[in-house]
Amino acid sequence: MAPTGKRVLSGVQPSGELHIGNYFGAIRQFIELQEGNEAAYFLADYHSMTSIRDAAERRRVTLDLALGFLAFGVDPKRSILYRQSDVPQVHELAWCLSTVTPMSLLERSHAYKDKVAHGLPADHGLFAYPPLMAADILIHRADIVPVGQDQKQHVEMTRDMAQKFNHAYGDVLTIPEPYIYESVAVVPGTDGQKMSKAYGNTVEMFAPEKALRKQVMGIVTDSTPVEDPKDPNQPLFQLWNLMASAEEREEMRQVCERGGVGYGDVKKRLVARLLDFFAEARERHADFSARPDDVEDILRDGAQRASAGAAPLLAAVRQAAGVGPLS
């Protein structure tokens, strides 16, 4: 059961077209946590500067991410939806946090090590992103941060930085807790790794049907003949299970055990299920895509509301740290 009466904060980095890993691993939680909580969700366009070097592309994927949030049901009347770069208080707080953040903590970042291992350049922005990530959370005074199990370290690092700042300057910052969506740990990509645009292994729910079908048909499987039993732990079946009822999952498990069904047939079923499962969201996405000015108005309003909430927290940080004039 989802918590209520909390301040909730989370964000997604715009790195390319949204995929089903974004939905099941993050955005579905955001929709659920709108009920009975004060929720704020942001588009992490400054974080995207570690991987995207093209300005027009950044603006495109940031808008596409906003369209996805709205299509899935993030309600700007109940939640705050904004661009990270539109709330400047975040970046001042990030500097304050960096002054109490040990190098050893940055060196332990799983995300940094993983991205370098996959070929991203080891620049300062990539290495030093945790204080900015922590500021995103702490500026909202968030009680809980919805993350996947593989992202729990992000919140743990944020807690470490907040505690170090509070130890140095007094109890100014709220110590957040991670909220793990237990039913989905990691959504597998078409190659079996975690689904990620950076790895080129995504299934994009807003792609045209032909492109979506091509992505699904590219899911890696083994060479087991049609008539033989199949391993139900392969990415193909894990993706099917995300959108299946308990009865359908059990039926598919039995199909795997007895054999007689080919991977191609299961992939066709998966395409049909994806189109049905995301049909309403695809319609809303098309509607918002035709109204970019309305989307911009939503983000502008969200930034104003986020900044209004951030200003008192940053003023308290400055006062505690002895920065600026004595208030």
C-alpha cells in the first residue's frame, strides 16, 4: 500500500524516447503517489548534459519526456511538474552540499562506474553529479523518493550528504527515505541488460506500431526449438509478465514448461499486449504533442510553484551556513 501524507520527489533524465522501463521502473509509481501526497516531479535536463552534447536534441528529448509524464497521467493540478533548469535554487544548494561531500562517497557511485564502463567519458559532471541529484531531492524537503531497487544508492548518498550538512550547520535539511516499488526490480532490455537508451536495448511504447514491432522482434532469445520447453526467466517472458495478470503469468509459465510455442509467436502476443496496455496513453501523447504551447505553460507554472517552495529552504541553508547578509 502506497504511503500518504508525505512530500514526494523524483525525476527522470531526458536521454531519449521514453521506454517501458521508464514506465514500470518509475513513472507508474509517480502516478500512484499523487494520491494523498504532495508530489513534485522534474525533468532532469541539467543531468542530461553528461551524455547529450546537442542543444536541439536536449530540448527535443526534454519535451518528449514532459509529453510522456502527462500522457501517463501525472496531473499538474495535483503534482508539480517542472524542468530542473527552471529552478535555480537547486544549483546553489548543490554547491553547498558539495562542500561537505567526501571524494570517497563520489568514488563509490554505482551509476558513475556503470556509465564509464559503457563508454561515457569520465568528465567532472558525470563524477560529481550526486550533489546535484541530492539537491534536487533536498530542495523539496522530500520525505520519500520513489526509486527502483538499483537506484537505492542515489537516496543513500543524498542522506549521507544531508546528514553531513546538518552535522556541520544544524538540522536544516530533511533526511529522505527511499520508496522502493517492490513488484519491479529491474526491467530487462531487448538484450537482457537493464533497459536503457544508453545501451540501445529499449522498447518504446510511444513509437509508431511498425517501429515498436521491430523492437519487440529484436528481443534476444536462445536457440531452443519450438517443441522444447523454454526458460521463463528470459527477457521476453519477463516483459510479458509486466503486463499480464497472475492467471496469464501462470499460463505462460506452463507454456514454457511443456514447449510447443515458438518465440516468434510470443513476440507477436507481446506486441499486441503493448498496444492494448498503452492505448490510452498513446492517445494522450498524440494529443499533447499537438499542443506544445500548453505543455510549456504547464512546465512554467510548475517551475514557479517549485521555486516558491524552494526559496524558504535555501534561505534557511544560507542562514545556517553564514552565506549572504544576516537576516
